[in-house]
Amino acid sequence: MSKLFIVDDDPFTCDLLEAIAKPLFLNIETFQSSRLFSKVKINDDDIILLDLMMPNMDGIEVIRFLAKSNATATLVLISGYDRGVLHSAEALAQDHGLRVAKHFTKPIPTTELISLLSTLFDQNINNEVKLPGKVKPNSATFIPDKDDLQQALKNNQFIINFQPQILMKTADIFGAEVLVRWQHPEHGLISPDKFIPLAERSGQMGQLTEEIIYLAIEQSMKWQNMGKATKLSINISAQNITSLQLPEQLKKLVKLHHLDPAMFMLEVTESTLMNNITTSLDILTRLRLKGFQLSIDDFGTGFSSLSQLHKIPFTELKIDQSFVSNMLDDHDSRAIVETCIMLGHKLNMNVVAEGIENQATWDILLEAGCDIAQGYFIAKPMSASEFTDWEYGNTSSR
């Protein structure tokens, strides 16, 4: 059972938050001292309402303490300081590997109290699902290592799903992003957050990406033979982007299967580019010369300069979903999204927004001139057969 910790030096705020949360939690503890809070035992499924403006030990110090303690409880940040400080604190917590559900400014308006209650409810329900006995023990407890991953690659245990992308102005299907899943013969379906970081740490990400590319090309050929050619977006790792042989290898692969390289959008993150900008420029330019499309993924979260963005021949700019998902409640996130759309268009790139989860976000993006939409509001990732049925259903409905 989740416990709620309220850490705030204002007695009135503590009483208010406790009264709001009481119907949702059997166990609630309030602390007007961060130092006292730092002495309690915190479980993985606990939720912490943390005020950043605390005396003696401020909220940033608490975040640092939680990170050093390897705590995996969920944070909800509140502060009477400006919104920029809340943004920075949230980014810091996430960089430390902590989960931040949401943040709120103080004093919390009545309208926002409903949003706070909804956030606490959602987190409590999510944590209930994670409790022992409510998930498959074999998949929940399995922690893969480098050898497990190598065995999975050797035995072709990876499968791919497809998340649809649609043109916002017409609602026509644009393509799909390729997402990898691990179908383990004993432990079931393993989520990417368990094996992608492992692949990156162990130096196997390049090999995994090659497997994903092969599976995507194989499926693309099947769809083409059905008369349903579909543009696919594939994430390229840092290890691939340093391979000077990559452009030629990909060109030979699509030629072998009689596919148009323009039907493949290769996504590269900003952080990937920073590893070796000269080699990246070499490889990405040659990929464009061979007909492949290029997308800069998670735009806005890395550190690439505008001059580098201008140098590399991208055809698409993909706005990071953290900005898109916060647009409704956060003015700064909305401003960043609108600026990214304007920048992408000025540089003759299509702009994709990922992480769209509701009609209101869709409407804002459409008004701002975003080109392509992706997210649960449109469709969740699905198998190849499910995507075929979904595509047919959407096409026939028009």
C-alpha cells in the first residue's frame, strides 16, 4: 500500500494537502522539517509531496539525498518560487533518475487542487498495479545482463511494434515509428526500459539497432508487396552513427529488397550528435545522398547549437514529448513547442510532435502549424498485423 509523505514547512498547507489526499491514502505522514523527513524509511511505491522552499534543508538537498539513497518513490514538487525554479528542480530530479509526476506552484489555486488530486490518484493506482502479486513474477523480477542480451540477439528474440504518425491537417496516415520489444521465451515480454540502457552500457546498442533495422526492412517489404508501402521511422544509436560503413550497408540492404530509401526516416537524438560531430556529419550527409530521410529526435533536450542543426541535412524535426505533454499546464513548454515548430519550418523541415494524449493538445499543435502527430491520442504502439488493420480502418472511414 502506497504511503504519502507531505513535506512542507507551512502548517496550513500540510493540513490542506492532508485533507485532500485522505480519501486516497490509508497512510499519510506530514513533515514540517526536511531533516526529520530524511530519517524515515521510504519504499519504492511511496509518493512524496515536496515543497522546495524548506528551511535548513531545502528541496534540492532533499532531491540529492533521495538520489544518493537510491530512492525510487514518486515526487510531486510544489513551490511558491517562480516556475523556472520548479522546471530546474524537476529536470535535476529526473537527471538523478527520480520519478517526478508533476509540479505545482503555491499557493495552489482551487482549480489546480483538482489536478493535484487527479495526479495523486493516478500515481496511487499505478503503484498498486506494481505491487507484488499483481504482475507476472517472472517478468517483473527478471534483470537481464549482457549475456542475456547477446543470447537474445543470437536467437532472434526481439520483435518490433509500430506507432502510427498522421498528418495533422488532413488526418491522413504519414507512417509509423518502429519500437522494439524483447519477447523472452521464459520471462515473457520485456519492456525497453530494462534492456535499452543495458545495451548502451554494454556496447551492444549498435548490434541491437542493426537487428531493428533488418526487422523493419523485412516488414516494409511485406507491406510493399501488399500494396501498402509505409514510411518507417527508425532510431539510430550513437554506435551506428560512428560507423562509416553504415550508409553503404543500408543502401545495399534496401536495394536487395527493392525498397525506396526515402521510405525510411532515420532518427538521431541531439545527444548522439554531440559524441563526434565530424563523423556524424560525414555519415548523415552520405545517408541523405543515398536517399534516406533524417530526423533530429527529442529536439530541445540536448545541447546542439543552431549552427550544427544548420550543418546537418535533416528533413524532420521531432519535438521531445516532455514539452508536448506539459503544454496545457505550462506556458514555458508551450512556448518551446511553438518555437520549435517555427524553427523547423524556417529550416524547411517537417515538424513532428510526439506524446499527444488528448484533444486539447492536438488543437494547440494544429493551430501552431505542426505537421505530423504521434501519441496515444492517435494510437498506441501495435504489431504489424494490428497496424495493417488500423490503417485499413482509418483509410476506409474517410
